[in-house]
Amino acid sequence: MTHLTYRSINVVANHALIGCMLVVFSGTTYAVEPTAVPEPELVDRTITITLGGDTGFSPNHAAVQPRGVRRHGQFQTWADTTAGIAPHVDGDLNFINIETIVTDKNSLRRDTKGQRGPFHFRTHPNGIRHLVERGFNVFSLANNHSMDYGLAGLKETLRHVAQLNTAGLKAAAGLGMNREEASRPAIIPVKGQAISFAAIGIVTNNLARHRAGDTKPGQIAYRFDEDFNLIVDRLKKTDSDYKMLSIHYGLEGRVRTDAMQIRDWRKKAALKHGIDLIVGHHAHVPRGVEIAGTSVIFYGLGNFLHHGTANMSGKGICKDFGVFAKVHLVRNAEGALSTQAIEVIPLTQMHRKAKPMRAAAGRARIHALNYLGSRLGAKDGSARGVQFTPQSDGRGLYCFPGAATKPGKIGNLCRGWKPVSGIPSALRRRIAGSCAR
């Protein structure tokens, strides 16, 4: 009778685990052909950042409620307001601009901000917590409503937002108890990479009492060159792999990018200092998207979900939607992150329950966004407007060269992608008229 004994060993070759068995027959050892195990994807190299614009559960000076928000006599729970957009909040980082103070108090005194009849927004902390529970984890707090209820409102916002760090919030920037704190970039670890984030926004009437000082609470104010230079300088000096800047600015209702944006956003932040992603909001309407060098610039996302804003549905094809965007990054072998694809989803009902537009309506708005993008770009070739290809479900998609060959999600998204062929003649005149200013 022949006695059979065996032992197995594991050999690592090319990062793949191979089972190799040695079989011994009567003292003679025979090597059995090993069976290779497919190499696993050791690290997910794709990072997705989603972007939403102005957000707040607050009609003008409405009382806050713990369970939801009421507008025009109709009550919505927090879950009602976000149900339409929730399936799309699927990034590693999910950004929105919090354009409201955060408080559970209805007794705070309004700050008139040097205006007659200004808007004042406040949102119950439960509403902001709900946004975090839905997946939003990066907040800009720098905007012209951050000081609607003065210093007391600012302190309420900072207190309640800080409590969300244990609930999933990764970063909130642009507001602070002093200038250093308000201008401090956040460093966010994501899949072994470091992403830095900072925020700046306009201060109503450039009020000194709302602008952060060395020992004074407030926000970093965009219309002051000193503040913009500070925020960009601090952001570019961070030890991070990817840098993201939120800017709250823009003439309300105007879809055309202005000279200040070109000077500051394209020439200074993107081309000079290499800020990778610049996200704009405030105008309440979308503006074009641009690639400047290797940076991506959203000149205006429009509204995302804000009960204090107007119903935009009657404003025309260039202004009646908001933009929810997805920026897909891939890490190369050297560890650097680069943008490989951008998705944009046209939104409707941003004043009460944001949701994607229906397919045909969404595709028409993608053409409107492309019209605005075609007006961007630099003559020297350093910047170009993005042209998105409308998809069957109403999204727009832009893929960078080589994206279709990337593994996993990016390759699947961009496989078969083709550049857009232009604006359909049936839409051209309608879009041009609506996008005139």
C-alpha cells in the first residue's frame, strides 16, 4: 500500500496569493501545478465628490420646528424634503453650502445688515443633522446669511455644527470665533489620501462687524482681496493631495460668469495656485463649468434645497434649474489624484423638494449649461468650457481622455462615451434668449 502525505504552502507573487501543494509518494516529492487566485483590488483608487448649492430649511424669518419645515401652509418632514435627491448622495465627500444659521431658538434678534427688509434664515439643528444622516459631510458656512442673527446666531451655528462631527460631518469651514479659525482649511482623510477644504463668501454690504478679525468672530469675506489671498494661500500650503475651495459670490439671477470670477477663480486660484476644485454658488442660477489647467471650476451651482428661495420653474430654460454635480477622481501609481469624469444632474423644485428633472427636460438643461460653457475658456488655451454629453436619464457626462480605460466605476461610466455634437436647432434660439444675461 502506498502512503500519501502532503503539505501546502502559500507563495506570494505579484501581489496574488497562489496555493502551491507538494505531494510526497513513498519519499518522492512531486510538485503539483498551482492554481492562481485572481489578484484582488487591494485599494479602491476612485474618489467621488458630489456638489450641491445653496441649502437651508427656512422661509424668511420663519420659526424653527424640530420635525420639519413649513412653507405656504404646507408642512414637510426632513425626510420629505430630501427624498428626491437622496439616491444621488453617494460620494466619498458630499458638499453643500449651508445658507442659514443653525439654531433651535426662535427668540434670537435679527441683524438688519444695513438693509431695508432683508431676508433672515434659520434652520433647526435637526434639519442639518438630517442632511448629515443623508450623507452630506462637507459644509461651507461662509455666505451672506451666516450673520442673519448677529453674533448670537453665529455662536449657535458653530455650536450645533460642531456636535455633528460625531454623526458623520467631516468638515465645515468659512466661519469662526476669530480670523484664524474662520480661514483655517480642513484636512479630510479619504481612502488613504488627504483632501483639503476651505470656504469664503460675501459679507452683506461688506459690514465690518460680520467680517472675522484677529480676536473677533465672523466669516472670511470674499470682496476683500486680503481675505481671498489669505484663504487661497492657506489652502495651497496644506499638506494634501487635492485642494477644494468653496466661494459664495455672484450677481443674483445672472448666468454669465463675470470678470471678478475670471480674475480670482481662474487666473489666481486655479492657474496660479493650483487649487484643484473651485465650487461657486450664490447667484441662485447655474453658471458654466470650466477646466483651467488641470483644475475644475463650477462658476455657479444654483440652488440645491432652500425653502427661502423662489420657485425657479418659470424663469426660463437657462435659469429654472439647479445643478447637482459629481466629480470622479482616480489615484495614479505615484499617488496623485486627477479628475477623470464629471457628471451633472439638473434639479427642479429646489425651493421645497429637490429632485432630478425628467429625462427630456434634463437633457435640454444640459444643452443650456453647455451654451454657458461655450462662452468660457481662454484664448491662450489655458482654460476651456466643459461640454457635457446628455444621457438618456437627463444627466450630463464629461469624460477626460483615457477615462474609459480606467478600472472599476470610472471605466464603466465612461465606456462608450462620445463628445456632444452640439445644441439641437430646436433648442438653440430658446437657450440663447434665456442665457443672454
